Amino acid sequence: MNAMRERRLRGAVPTQREVAQALGVKESAVSKWERGLAKPRADKLPMIAKLYGCTIEELLADDITPKE
């Protein structure tokens, strides 16, 4: 879930804690997603995409290419 980390670091969502609170999950879960150690449940993907301002496809992409 490198895409999540990249989006968060670019300012979409400031902290893992805020992501966790918005999604109703533990902060450690967000950390695992960002490090590629786990994947979010499918039912969380629409909320994550909305929070990060992207599509589910973009969220799951291995690479992020900045839109200019």
C-alpha cells in the first residue's frame, strides 16, 4: 500500500492516527497497510479512497505517478 503512504505524505491526510480514527481502525493497521505488511479489508476501500481523494484503482496501484 505504498500508494496510501505517498498520498498521506503529500498532505491528503496528515497522520496515520487521523486515518485510523476516520476509518474506525487501529493506527497499527494503517501502518501495516502503508508498509505493505497487510491489506485493508475490501469493505474499507471505498472509505479509504474517499478519504485520500482517489479511486480504489489508484489506491491499489503499485506505483503512483503524480498528476500535473
